[in-house]
Amino acid sequence: MIEKLQAPKGVPEYVPPNGDLFKYVRDELAAPAIAAGYRYIELPYFEDFNLYARGIGESTDVVSKEMYTFTDRADRILALRPEGTAGVIRSVIENSLTQQGLPVKIWYAGAFFRAEKPQKGRYRQLQQVGIEAIGAENPALDSEVIALGYHAFKNLGLSSFELQITSLGCFNCRPGYREKLIKFLAEVKLDDETRKRADINPLRVLDDKRPEIQSLIINAPLMLDNVCNECRDYHEMVLKYLDHHGIPYVVNKRLVRGLDYYTKTTFEFVHHGLGAQSGIGGGGRYDQLMFSLGGQDLSGIGYALGVDRALIAAESENINLEQRLPDLVCVVPTDSEFNVNAFKIADLLRESGIVVDQVTHTKNLKNGLKVANRLTAKCAVIIGDDEVRTGIYTVKWLATGEQNSVPLDELVTQISQHLPLAEKPKKDD
Ligand code: HAM
């Protein structure tokens, strides 16, 4: 017996019909950014290890524990991309994209890799749709970016989620706060590993999800209570604009993100139906990232929305995504001698945007209709002797068994009329 192989642990696969639902979710998550004029970037799947070490921060779990790092044949140290922002900024610098005017607005989608402990909603290959707006610093832009993420989830039909937002301050107020936090943490009894993390980046400790650590830091000073006036005004303007957008939010002073580059506006979309892996998307502003990667001193803001988790969230809210996929029509020749005619009919319908599967491998009508039923087609266009001779085609609606005789020039309109476009939820339902 030859041993069967399996996909690697923690790597989800989306086979049909789930594959179609996954793609639908990814497209819906990307739609608001595309509608807002963001341009698409296709990034490398692996990069120089240093890009992530410098960009994301060496003390983060993502870099210190979760990166897939390897050396190539020339001993270069490379890493599979754990996220997209560092790669986007590297590319913007390398391709001088800022010369075309600011802000540079970019979107991306694809797989990212983190060697996390796998569980439902936490994968080693995860999929994101992300955007970055680089080279402008204005609360209006922050709120606009957040609004796009919010609408992406709303368009999908999600309602059981919350936008959490805070400010992580800037390079003027963060050092003072850091000192305060270090002082506080010095008084707390931490285990050796946590102490080490606290020494490298004390803010990381606030991100520790273990209840024993959380109880120790319950009275820790929080960044939002210690921001400078400029950061406070900026934060308040962002909130005001969100109010104008009609976007509900919760200020969460304890929000800490797993990546080190954030400054000022920082946010997360948290879903209530996902248990421990509740973050369905997150992002924020990064003042120093571009400069620290050797580029201009320009600030940016962006987000990444988790496609895998958005799909699970939709399932948890019983959203019928299948209903939103295009309906299928089957073209069924009763005999192979009608194949050529069937090709023409299939092309005609496809040209008008109808999804058509042509049944090419059946010997008779009964068998062809069985295939159409198995494919859950809405209707079958039957092509036999009579149809080819008269130019009047038989359309059989598979759910009811009802049959209509339709002249060739009415085929497209008649079928389109009977394939109701799926009803989408309104943006702010
Ligand atoms: P992140 O919060 O690390 O941010 O990831 C964004 C989203 O990706 C999460 O909210 C979650 O939905 C999904 N995600 C992350 N890890 C996993 C996993 N192991 N399994 C399944 N889904 C996961 C970033 O990656 C930043 N680059 C976002 C950003 C863009 N900030 C500024 N610009």
C-alpha cells in the first residue's frame, strides 16, 4: 500500500463547495478598498529575514517564535512572509512609489505564514486582505481606512462584531509612558521569560493573554491615559470622524497589537462568535516603519482582514453565503451529434454573464439531466433533434420540473430573468 500524503498541520484547505465560499469572502473583503481607488500590489511570498526582524520587531511573537525562516543555497537568510505591511513598505521604497504622489494607496491579498499552535481560526497558513495608505497623516485618512474595513465586514453580512480602537501614542509621548510602565513592571513578580520580554519591550507584557499575567498587570499604566496633547487631539478627531461615518466603536485602552510598528491610531475588529481567535481584522498607523526600513520619513496606516476567520464568523452568524454565489445553468445535448450546437448555446449564455457548465460526457438526456441535478444547476437547456431543427430550445427548471420552449433570441433574457440575483445586505444593516 502506498502511503497517502496529507496537507501540513495547521494549513487549511478550501475544497469545493467551501472553496467558492472562501473566494467569495475574499472578494467581498477586497471590494471596499477597490471601490475607494486602492491599487493592487502582488508581493513576494518570502523576503529577507531582516525585513521582518526590523519592520515588525524582534521581541514580537511573530518574529521571535512564529516565522518560517530558512537559508537558500547561497546562505541568504529568508523568511516566509508572516504579514504584508513590512513587504509593502519595502516595495514602496524599492520601487519609489512615493514619487507618483502621496498618499500611496495599495491593497493586497494572499497567504501569510505563522508557526502558531493550530486550532480553529488559528492557522499556520492564513489568508488576509490588506490595505496600506502611505505618506499622509490626517485623522480623516485614519477614519476612512477604518471605515473601509468596517464596510468590508458589513458587506459580508456580519453584524456580531465590534470595532475596538485606541492610540498607542507617538515618539514624543511613548518614551515617558514606557518609563512609567517599566517602573510599574519592576514592582511586579514576573517569570523569567516574561521579564526578558519586558526588558526588550515592556508594552509586549500588556499583550500577554495568560490570566496569571493579566491579573498582575490590572493596575498597569495605560498608553491612552499618557498620550501627549497632540496624540490626544488626533485620537479625538479620528473618533469624531468615525461618528460622522456612522461607525460604532469601543475605545479599548488595553488594546495591544502583536506587531511593534504601531503608533497613534490602532484598532481591531473583534467578532463575538469566534471564541479565543476573535480578531477578524486589525491595523493601525505606523510613523517610523518606512524610515526604519531605509525609506523616507513618512507615516502610513493600514489594516489586514483575516479571510479564514471572516468565513468562520459568517458561518457562526448563519449567513447563507452559498445563496450569493452565481446560479449554474447546464447545457445538455441529448446526443454527441449535438455537441457543436451545444458549444454555441453555452458561449451565448456565458457571454451574457451566466455561469454555464456544458455536459459533454453523457449518452442520453436522462443521464445528462442527472448530471445537471448533481451539479445543483438551476436549469438545463436541452439540445436535441427538435431544438436544432426549429431553433426553439427546451429549458427545464430542475427544482420544479417545469419546461419552457424558448426561441434562440429569447434564451438569454428568459434564463436571466429566472436567475434572481442574490440579495445582498445593505451596507449598514
Ligand atoms: P494582524 O492582526 O497580525 O495584523 O493580522 C490581521 C488579521 O489576520 C487578524 O485579525 C486575523 O483575522 C488574521 N490572522 C492573523 N493570524 C492568523 C492566524 N494564525 N490564523 C488565522 N488568521 C490569522 C497584520 O498582519 C498587520 N499587517 C495589519 C496591518 C496592516 N497593520 C497595518 N497595516
